[in-house]
Amino acid sequence: MGGFELRWVVRVTVVLMMVPKILGWGKEGHYVICKIAEEYLTEDALAAVKELLPDQAEGDLAAVCSWADEVKHHYPYYRWSSPLHYVDTPDFLCNYKYCRDCHDGHRHKDRCVTGAIYNYSMQLSQGYYDLNSEKYNLTEALMFLSHFVGDVHQPLHVGFTGDVGGNTIVVRWYRRKTNLHHVWDTMIIESALKTYYKSDLTLMIQALLRNITDEWSDDVPSWENCKKMVCPDPYASESVRLACKFAYRNATPGSTLGDDYFLSRLPVVEKRLAQSGIRLAEVLNRIFSKQPFAAQ
Ligand code: ADE
Ligand code: ZN
Ligand code: ZN
């Protein structure tokens, strides 16, 4: 199990960015996940989150859930964090193993999305009960954790090494040339918004919240059955299985993905967004519960 002895803690003032108006496990995906999580936070967790959020977020966790992508792209200082957004598995192996897979391109252990989730949840839980400690930047830890719990649920963030999680698989999304990774980060969600939700993200969020209490209500307890502080490993295992079964299937290089692919994959994307939101709330509720979590 990794993540507890990591030395890549960075103590800097948070580089804050204006929250962009146009959102894109693209911005829309992360926004939806954090909006769902907010609905399931306990009073204690909500108060702790609000205390840690930067002023620009105006008390809304969802406003900073894409921060980790923004700084990775736009600030050279944060380039070190790029490998923390994913964990790839050996080509065509539809399983995930922390010890084998969680490393960066230089084989530094623990530098992957599951390692990052262990690391930042540990920082938050330790730091929150020792508020005098200046050891960690808890605002940054909260923004990273909220983002990475989303990323680990995107099936192609646990894809194959050889195709960089689908990034090198060029496909058409209807008439537009793009790559398979981008289809799963952004295009499926964007097409769903246009087709079913009048391009209104709040309608999509409402529909997912309704599904959580109706259609998926029998499944929800099984999404929350983490018995530790945080459980990124089973989430990554689910993701790579979904990558094999749904993302890579019938999406060979040069293929055109249209209605058949969209209509059969959208339910997978919608359920992953909802699961991710519920599980983010679960981990934040646990970290910020008044009773410190028992040692693992
Ligand atoms: N870079 C390498 N692998 C990746 C993945 N699975 N997702 C996003 N970026 C990556
Ligand atoms: Zn990311
Ligand atoms: Zn991505």
C-alpha cells in the first residue's frame, strides 16, 4: 500500500485561477461529480470544506474541481503533478495492481492517481486534526483529492500504457476528428448535454441525483462499502474493466464512433459520474468526521 511516506509534498501558496465560465472528466465531468458530492456531505464535512476552500470558490467545492487540470496545463511549476491524474496498466491486461502499475514514467513509486488519492487523503486527515501544523497545504490537498477521485473513475484514466489511455487512438466522434481518451473525458458528456439536457449542466446533475435515489438506489450502498479511510484500488480495478469492456471495444484506430457507441456507453459514463460523487462525499465525510478515523 503506498502513499503514506511520500516526500513529494509541496508547500507553496496555492496558485489560484479564475474559474472559467465554459466548463470541459473534462471540466463538465469534474463539476458534475463535485456537485453530486456536495449533496451528500455531512454538516461537519461541509463546514470543513468551506473553511479550506480558497475565497474565489465562494464556498462551492465544484468551482475548484478542475483546478488540478488547469495548473497542470498552464503552470510549469505544477508539471510534476501530471502523472498523478492516471494509472496505466500493461497493454491488453484488464486488471490493475498498485505495486505493478502505480509509478510515473521514471518508475518513481506511488506517483499515479491511486497513490495521489492515498497521499492527499492522508494529508487532509492528519493535517485537519493538527491545525497548527504547517506541514501540509490543506487547501491544495482538498482540491487535488476532489479532482483525483473523479479521474480514477474515468475508465481510460486506468487504460493501457501503449496507447496512453486512449490518447493515441485517433477516432471520429460523429464527424469530428479526436482521440478515444477525449471521447471519454468530454465528448460523451457534451453530446449527452446537447441531446438530453438542453445543454444545461444543472439538468444533468438533477437527473443523476434522481437516479441515485431511484433507479440506482439498491446499488448505492455497494458503492460506499469502503472500510478504510479511502479505497482507490477497487475504483481503479473497476475502471480498467470498464475500459476493456466498453471504451476500447469497437473503437479501433481510425473508426467512426456514432449513435451505437454513444447510446451504449452513455449509461456507463453517467453511472461513473454518480459513483464518483458519492464516493468523494464518503471520503470527505470520513476525513472530516468529529471522531478521528481509527488507524487502518
Ligand atoms: N497519460 C498517460 N496515460 C494517461 C491516461 N491514462 N490518462 C491521461 N493521461 C495519460
Ligand atoms: Zn485530471
Ligand atoms: Zn483525461
